[in-house]
Amino acid sequence: MVKVSKVALALLVCGAEGFMSPMPTVSRNVVLKQSTMETEKTQTVTTPAVSPSPKREKVVKEPALWEYNFGLQDPQLQLPHAIELGITPPEKFSITEEQIRTLEEDGVVHIKNVFDEEWVDYLRKATAHQVDQPHFWAFAGTASKLYDYIQRNVWQTNKSFSNFYYHSAMGHVLAQCGRTDEIRVSTDLLMVNPNKGFKWHQDNQNGPITWEEGIRFWITMDETPKDYGAPVYLKGSHQNSVVDEQAVFVDIEQEGLEDYKEKLLEFRTMPGDMLIWHPRTIHKVDGPADGIWTTYRRVLGGTVAKGGAVYHDKRGSGGVLSDLGKHSLEDGDKLSSPYFPLVYPQFDKNEAAERDSGNVGRSPKDIVAKIGGLVSKASTERFGSFFKVLGSR
């Protein structure tokens, strides 16, 4: 019988102070030395006892097993800016040629203030609803302690997030970054508080697309803490030719990365910012040393596919874990499906209707079929790289 750890299970699917009594005092004998006298005087001095530091508690509590939900969820949030659901075209947010070239040359770009306070409030409310009403598809990742809450393809189950993709400027920003006329969501993640962070790694959970067909993104809802939580990237490392494409963990001391390991780019993102990078760009995020977040770090992130992307069947590799839907696409097919929804230049109403009817999702049978290839020794060794990423430094 094979034993599966909680972390492995996560990969297969993916917090008032009371009254305080007066401080006690203790007496002890101390020797006081005075520089103007040769003799020593002994006297009793009363000093306050040291009060223990208050216990750090998580801002998000782990859900109980019976609190998880199934099926579609709809917080019924009003969209900002008088947007009419299903009618108003996606908003736009123009970026500069310099920002696009920064992404192409450095492998990452920080675009500030893409979303205003109304959109940030909308995303925070959607996230609060999701955390308060946890979905079954978040169980493995959350129980593994990787994050306080993490759910892949949250747009499939929570209507507020799909509506965000359909109507916000996210698609327009990413289309400009990718110099493409079409953007589809390949896979997404709602991430709340990475417990101890992730060491140096590259992203290969991008859905059924290649490195060059995808763009990674973060949309941040909170200010980055002062002492931890800021993503750090190796400038230009997406151009390296030595890290295996199946690897997740990256040893930045390995031969061939000398030109990148000292070129650190750290980003202290603010609410409404976007962080956009090439999937191969090597990066890390450090969490608090004790793994306890006393504030929020809420991020909606994932990978989008550029226009012209085709479906790549990644069974037999770790990449399949971000493509567990029950769609019928075959290797080499055009990536056109409600499972990978069009969000720019305009969402597809037929695809949206498929999602709203509950036809877009995952089935246990399909999951078993797709992950079967990971059982092989070679695949297990390659995929084991993921476990080395866990930890803060």
C-alpha cells in the first residue's frame, strides 16, 4: 500500500487580546560597581519580571472537514464601475512599450495601480467569501499547510472570479504584455498566505501549454509585509539553458546560472498591482520564519495562454496537475474550450454559459486517468523536485 502525505495529496489536486493581570515583580541580589569607589556595595534591587511575548496567531484558521462545500458558488457581488454582467465589454488599462520590453528582457515586470479601490474591494470580498465557504477542491492544498487557503481553478467554482476575468482589464494588460490579440485563462490559483514560502523555483504548473505560449500573473490585494513576503526574481533567468523543463526546484548555485544568481529583483507589491513574468523566470517568496501570518497576503494568480496556443497533453509529467478537467481536447488541438475561457478581446458568452451550467469541472475518473503516468519512477523523480521548494529559504 502506498502512503500519500498531505503535501503529495495537495500536488495531486493543485488566522483579541484578553485582560492581562498586573506584571509580577521578583527580588534578587545584584552587585553594583561604582567607578569612583574601590569597594563594592551589595544592595537589594526590585526589578520587573520579563513578560512573555504574546502568542502569534494566524489570521486565517484551517477549515474543519465538514465546512467544505461542493459545486458552484456565487457570492452575488456587484461588479464595480456600473458594469452590467454579461453585457459590458472588458475594461482596458494601457501599459507602455518600456514595460513590455522590461518583461521580455528581465523576465518580470511590476505594473502598479492596474485595479482601483473598487476592484480591490471586490476581490477581497470574493476571497473572504471563498475562505469562509471553502470549496472541496481547496481541501488538499489547505490541509497540506502549504497555504492558509489555496484553490486551483477557482474561476470554475466561484462566479465572482470568472466575472472578474470577463469584465476587468486583466486580459487587456496581459494581451499587451504578450503582444497578442487573444488571451485565455489556462489555469489560476487563489492564494492566501504562503506559510513558510517557496524557495527558488520555476513555474511548470501552467496548464496544457508551453513556456512561450503562456504568461504568469499575480494580482495583489494587500500591501507586502515589511520583513517577508516580497517575491524575488533572478533578472533575465528565463533565458537560461541549464534548468530542466521538468524541474520545479532550482539550485541557483548550479553551473550555468552564474550570470543570473546575483541579479536580484525584489517587488513590494501594493493592492491593485500586477506582477507579470515569464514561466521560466526563477523566483522565490520568503514567508515568516514560524509560518504564521498575522496579516493577509491575498493573491489571485495563474497562467494565461496567448493567441494561437495549442493543447499539449502533459500526462506523464508534473505539468498534468494543472490540467485535470474533463474536456475532450487532444494533443495538438487548438486551445479553444470553455475549460480555458477566452477573456480578451471579449469573453465568449457560450463558454460562460457552459461554466455557469456546471459543465466545466473535474471528475474523479478523469483525474485518475491523467495522473496515472506520474506513477513511473522517472516521472516521480522529476516531480519530486517540487518537495524541495517547500520552506522559506
